[in-house]
Amino acid sequence: MAIKCDICNQMVSDYGDHVRSEHPLTHAEVRDLLERYEQGTLDLPTEQRVVCHLTSCDSCSGELADLRDREHVADHLPVMAE
């Protein structure tokens, strides 16, 4: 079954392979998008490209894990009274 690529509008049989090979993001691009990815504010095609990159890149997946850890710690810091 063919699926339409949201980036190039081409019909493809394997979306993940197509995006990884035809529309890859660089490590720097993914790292710049991680915060917005975590917040859920990316458009769908960009989010899909980030996900495709993260599934095959331990380095960027580690950056995402670090971001999540920092957010978790920040969420649990005590609030200082004024």
C-alpha cells in the first residue's frame, strides 16, 4: 500500500525509508528542533522527519533524553518564597 509523502507529495511504499533517504535531517537540524519536538509544536512533516532521525541516531536520541531529564529536574525544583 502506497502512502503519500507529506514533504514531496510522492507516493511511497515505505514512508520511513523514503524520509530517511530522500529528506534526511542533519544532527544539527534535529538538535535545533528537539525542544519544539518535545513541546509538540512542530508541523507534522517536520515531526515525522525528526522521529525518523531519532530512530536511527543514538547521539540525537541521547540529546532528547538529556532534554527530558533537565525538564524533569526543573519541574521538581522547589519554588522559592518571596
